[in-house]
Amino acid sequence: MEEQLCCRYRKSLADHITLIHSVDPRLTAVRLLTRCGPVLILNVYMPTDYHNEDSLEQYCETCGRIDALIMKQDVAEVIVAGDFSCGFGIHVFMLPLQI
């Protein structure tokens, strides 16, 4: 079964919101037109850190997809929110991330 993501917003905002397609089920993205310019809003569900190479690989792939989504959009601002599955002292969290 294919996973489906949804995004809820007020009907009055429908003319100002564009859903952004993502191949990653961990990412949901919308582009919101505002008075200050377009804003990209990303909801992220990062992989859990099990302290192994698979976790690190999934984390890096998800970071790369976040970066790719941001780079594809011509926006004034970016908001990234969600579950980052990290905390102080977790080794994946400590990796440098350049977006």
C-alpha cells in the first residue's frame, strides 16, 4: 500500500497555497504566497537514530532531499518544522548540516 500524506489548511487560503511534490514520505511541503513573498513550509519526520550506518544513511538522504526541495523553490523564506528525532548527545544530530 502506498503511503499518503495530507496537508490541511483553511479554504480561504487555497488560492495562496501550492502543494509541493516530494518523493520522500518523510517530507511534506507547501508553498505559501504572502505579502513578504513566497514561503516554503516543510514538515519533516527524520529517521530514528539507532546508532548504526543505516540510520546515518537515512538521515543524510533525508537532509539531502530537504536541501533539494529548498533549492528548487524560488522563495523568500523557509520554515522547517517537525520531528527531528534527535536530542543532545546523539551522534547523527551532531553532524554538520548545510542548507
